[in-house]
Amino acid sequence: MRSLQLCSALLVAIGLCGCPSSGGDEKDAPRIRIDAERHRVPLLANEIARGGESPLVTVVIYTDYACPPCGKTWSVMDNLLEDYGQDLRVIFRSYTVPGFGRGEEAVEAAFAAGAQGKFWEMHAELFEHIGAFDRPTLRTHAQSIGLDVPKFMDDLDTGAHTGTRMRHRREAKRLGIIGLPASFVNGLYMAGYADEATWHAILDEEIARSKELLAAGTPRAELYDKIMASASTKRVQTPKGAAELKKDLDEKAKLTNPPANLNSPKHDERYDIAVGESPALGPDTAPVQVVELLDFQCPYCRKAHEELLTVREKHGDEVQFVVRHVPLEIHTAAKGAAKAAVAAGKQGKFWPYHDAIFAHEGALDRAAFLKIAADLGLDDERFKADLDSTAVSQAVDDDLRLSLKLGVVATPGFFINGRFISGFRPGQLAGVIQEELDAAAALTDVPAKQRREHLMADAIGPEGYPNQ
């Protein structure tokens, strides 16, 4: 991405990436701008802040706990607060999206902890276990940081802090924020994640400017008000790439909220399902291919996995297995688990990782993904880089697009030599696989390596899928 030299009088364009404020993958935000024009960001009552009480620089950061780049930004803030001491104040503001990664529940948990004086402790727990925002996990966080748990849970149940969350959202919309994280550095708009060196350059420049105001007679305690007095009330400028971002977000919305009128695959047809980038278990010449559309948090997928383990042991190289991912929105950790499995596949360990996820007991969160990777001997740094990469997220989204074209919006779904099986019923999978093995064995005049191809000769390709 582009990176131009920071200077005080010029518009500065910096290549950053972040979570769009209406959902979507963390790597898909547009490149951003820091403009010499300042925006008026008034301080609200009871701000949640760290740092100096009368700082030279005030940074207001709009955050969603379901957004990984937001977590990275706050990690940078930890270091900057230590470096700049009383010269820096960092203010937390929430900007959540309904239904996106349970960010609303997470921020209300942070506010509930804040009501007991432990906002920042909960803040750290939420980012440490990003994506795991179910009630049992939030309760565990509350216990671990020493909260009055019944009071905490009561605050969540009654929506005691919904008003604060909504006030923050209204301010974010008034400012015109599109991507997250979104920061205002003494009113200068900065969208997305930036590394520590970039932040140092920006803060050093702002401190120099603030010292000029101090030298001109502005009391330190009135510095922010002085800067805000001449700041613009206009909405922030639309980042470059915003039109492309909106188009992409609209497409992603279809992935998480599929249309209700999709056509389902017919059970009396065969469909040719491309393997794509998915690692296959078993030879390409196997007479039977099983393509499974799964969600790692789906209990029926787990039951199907147990049966398929027996099939794998019984039939060996006679059956090839392929996975395509359909993480459902109701399962908040499912997409993360899918990405983790794909990331493991980058190191040749998709199937061991796939099996380990199904064998895992307890919460599926980033800590669990990293532990499974470590147990399988994966390179930790490479795994984390792949887990957070655009390519891995794109691979999962491609599988979701395939499922919509096929009309499979519930899991598990199977295509056994192209024959569609919906859901899991004990013995059904093994039975259909045996039928296909018998059909292939009956083709005695066809070379063994070509028998699946022969069975699939009339299969419907992508151009004939139920939904286009």
C-alpha cells in the first residue's frame, strides 16, 4: 500500500487496512487519509480514557471488539501511552454493527465492567479472545477480573449500557465514519490500522503544534477546546475506494444473510462441484468423491464427522473427501474456525487441523486456534499471518458464494459423486457412499481410474446450479 511522507501542511495519504463499519473482513477497508482539516469531535460526559488529564494530544478511537485491526490498534496505544505519558490521552468510543460478530454484546460487557471500575481489564479480555462473545465466555471474563458477576450479568440482561453504545454510534454516524478503527488525532481523521512508527510521526507533529499554542498563551487545560473551536463540523471525507467498499459490503451482506427464496439442489440430479483451493483427502482417481459443506460449530456436522471417520478408515483410497466452508451467522466462531483450518492448509495440515477442531472441547476462539496449531507443530508466525490474511478470508467467502449458488444454506450438506444429501441422518452417508462404490465397481468395462468420471458424465456444472 502507498505511504507518503508526513508533513504539516499537506494532505497525507497512508496505506492502511481495517474493518468496515458495516461488517466484512478486516482486510477489506479502503486506503485512508489524514487531512489538514480538523473535525470537531466534542468530548462526551463520562468519557472512557487513559493517559494525561491535560494532554497535548487527544486521540478518540472508534472501536468494535469484533474487528481484529481495532485490537491491533489498541495494542499500539498501550505502547504509545507508555512512551508519551501525560502528553497523550486516548479515548474509547464504540461503533458497533447490528449482528456483526456480536460486537454489541461485547461492548456492553466492557461498559458493564466499567461500571464496576474495570473497563480496561474487560477491554483486554475481549481483544485477547476476539470473536468469543457468547454469554458463558463473558461470564468467565467477569469472574477472572473479579467483578460482581450477578450485577454484571444483570447489566447485560437489562441493557443498562445500551444508551452509551447508541450515543457513541450517533456520534460516529454524524462524523461520517466508514471504516474501523477510526481515530481522530486532535480532530485529524485517521481510518484504519497504522503501525507504531506511523503513530509516532503523527503524534510528534501534533505535539509540536500544541506546544506552539502553549507558547502563544493557551492554557494546557484548555488546549483541546481551543483546537476544537476552529475545527470543521463537516463529515469526514470519503476515503478512496469507498464505492468499491460499499459494493463489496453489499455482496458480503448476502453471504451472511442469504435470500429466503433460494432454490435448493435436486436430490435426483448430480452436480459437478469444483474442488477449488480445498485440500482433498484421497486420490483424484477415487471412484467416489464426497464434497462436504460444513460449519465447525454445527452439532450435526460434528455427528457427521464421526461417521465419516469410520468411512475413511473402512474405504481408504476408494473415497476422496473435500470440504467447502459454510460458516453460519448464528455460530459466531465458525468463520474464524474455517479460516484457521484454511490457514493450517497453507502448511499442509488442513485435515489434521480439521479433525482437531471437531475433537476440541470448549470455546472456539483465537487462543484455541493457536493452541491447535501449536499442537500440530505449525509455524506460529506463519499461521497467524495466514489466519489474518485476505487470501484465507477470500477462500472462505468463495466457499460461501458457492453454497449460495447451489442453494445450500444449512449445514451439513453433502454431494456424493454429485448426489445431494441434506443434513445428517445416522447411516445415510455410509449407505450412499456404498451405493456409489457398488455402481463404480459394476462398470467393469471402464478403467478403474475413469469410473467416477463416467458416473458424473451428465452432472450439472456451475452454469446450471440452482441459483445464479
